[in-house]
Amino acid sequence: MSDRQEHWEAVYRTKASTEVSWYQAEPAISLAMVRTALLDGAASVLDVGGGASVLVDRLLEVGLDRIGVLDISSAALETARNRLGPAADRVEWIHGDLLEYTPAEPWDIWHDRAVFHFLTDPEDRRRYRDAVLRSVPPGGHVIVATFGPEGPDRCSGLDTLRCSPGQIVEELGPGLELADSAVEVHHTPSGSDQQFVYARMIRIEPE
């Protein structure tokens, strides 16, 4: 087991899914951006680092053909599956490190509110970008939320990366264009506030 996996397994085995700082009862901005992508013809979504998030519950209600949740923690995926009950059979549950992920078939939407801001190593961000480009074809949507410039510099015992929407696009490099963005003040279960920024990007044909 890698150090990264061991860390997140410990988090999800020692805290309830509603106690972690990133818990949202209603992932409103993520869902709104997914709905926008659906209007553009998207029919499948992969939630990377989805863990035990309730986003997957909401995605089951919006008419997608394919839904996947990828997470490095088996405990997180188990929590989500148990919560969904029989509906969990409609989801592709993928246990693994997204930096090594290669899809069996492409996804129209890549969604991440959990992982990118923990990639403080530039090499990990390069591998992340490679995984995005392997997973999303031209015309697909890439939705990434990170801690904003005023967000915390540490979370869950780890250093974090803080970005503006423009910096997210710069980090992910050529091949993505910013379509829209949003800023959110997230109220954690413990009562503190965290600034998140969201960027929805379109994968474009290479020149």
C-alpha cells in the first residue's frame, strides 16, 4: 500500500463521511456544472477522488448513461456503496490512484473537487494532466475545484496547492480552454470557512 493510499484509508476509517472537512450536504456548484455539460451533449461522468461524497447520489438523478467514481480509498468507496444500496449497481466503482488511471473507454466529464489541491509536487500535477488527457476526448468537459488563493494551506494533515481558475488552466497546460468558473465559501462541519474555486474547461483539438 502506498503512503498516499495509507493516509486516505486511515482518514475514512477513523472519521464518518459527514465529519471530514470537505463534506457537502448539497454539491450545488459541481452539479450545476455537470448539468451545463449535459446540455452540451455529455452523457458520462467520472468523479475522481469522489470518496464518500454525495455527488454520486445526485448524478444518479440527472439522466447520465454512465457514472464512475474513482478513489484511492477502498473505505471511502465502501461507504458510498453502502449508502446507495441497490442503486450502487448503476455506478462504476474504481479503486486506484488516479495518477496511474487509464480508462477502458473515455469519459465525457471529468470532475474533481478532492484531489488536485493536494498535488504540491509538479511531477504529480504533470501525471494528473496526463490522466485527464487519457480520459477525456476533445469536446469533453473537465471540472476541477481547488482551494482558492484565500483557502487553507493545509488540509487533513497535508500541504495544499491554492489556485485561481486561470492558474488551474495553466497547470493543466495546452489542450483545455476555460468555459466558466465559480467561487465558493465552503462551511466545514467543524464551523470554519474554506475558499474553493471551480473551473469548467473544454478539451480542445490539438493544433
